[in-house]
Amino acid sequence: MLATRRRDTPGEIALRTALRALNLRYRIDVTLPGTRRRADVAFVGAKVAVFVDGCFWHGCPEHGTWPKANASWWRAKIEANRRRDNDTDLALRAAGWTVLRFWEHADATVAALGVARALKASG
Ligand SMILES: [Zn+2]
């Protein structure tokens, strides 16, 4: 279900800008070694995977809106996205990855500092 996968969303770009400001060297939109999953931003050596979840597509509790037209179809789609996110997290953790997820509305600088902490913790 790649139809909802959008690259270079404003949230991803903001996070990447904040990561660069911290001199963190990342790769984007990579298939993670040892898994068949992709991450928006990855630190392959440290095995830290970062996702920026769109408020609409992933059902953000603050900004997720439930369209009134075709409501049940949208609800099923967004809930399927959330189940897939959860499944991805489990698969990556099972393969030894640290998984970080941020909402697209999150402050990018705060998110980047969280990534820096995870990288430090991963050694
Ligand atoms: Zn949101």
C-alpha cells in the first residue's frame, strides 16, 4: 500500500534540517538492513530508524480528522495505517533497531534532540 507513502513531506524536511543543524549524518527513505521495512530517516550504523507520521494519514490525536464522506472507508484506511506502523515497529525492534516516531506537527528541533539522545544511547 504505497499510495499513502509521500516523500519529502514538510515534517520530514523540517526534521532533516534540524538533524543537519546538529551535524547528524543520516540517510533518507532507506530499506533497513535485516528487515524489509523502510524508514523516513535512518542511521544505519547505529540502527536507529526515524519516522515522521503525517497527522492525517496516521490519525494524530490532535489533528487527525475523520472525513465525513466515505467515513467508514477512511476510518478503515487510517486504522490500517496505524496497524502497519505498529507492525513495522515490532519488526524493526525484533531486528535490533531503535525506532523513533514523531508526528509531523512536532517541533523539529525537539525531535532532532531526541534522535541525538537515541544515537548516543545506541553507543
Ligand atoms: Zn498532529
